[in-house]
Amino acid sequence: MLAEKNDTVEKKGAMQFLREVRTELNKVSWPTKNELISYTSVVGLTVVIVCALIWGCDTAFAKLFRVILG
């Protein structure tokens, strides 16, 4: 009997949770298409720049260690 009661509580809890999630998602201020494209471009450019910096540092350190270690 106790297990049946817990199952019911869990199902009601899950359904209530999903209803609340839907309500909150309706409150979200979603970006426009142009904003989304702009934000995506900024992220893409930032990733390229950071990758280039990491590659440059890696190359410089590799050459430095080759000189030091002979």
C-alpha cells in the first residue's frame, strides 16, 4: 500500500514539475533570429581566436623545449 502511494506522489510530482517547466519556458525572453546569428558569430570567432592563441603558445613552447633539451 505504501509503494502505491509513493508511485502516485511521484507521478503527480513529475507532472507538476513538467507543467512548471512549461510555464517558466513561456516567460523566457528568446533571442530574435538576427540576435542568434550575431551571438553565434561572436562565439565562433572567439573559439577561432582562442584556438589560434593556444596553437601559438604550444608551438612556441615546443620550439623552446627543443632548444633547451638539445
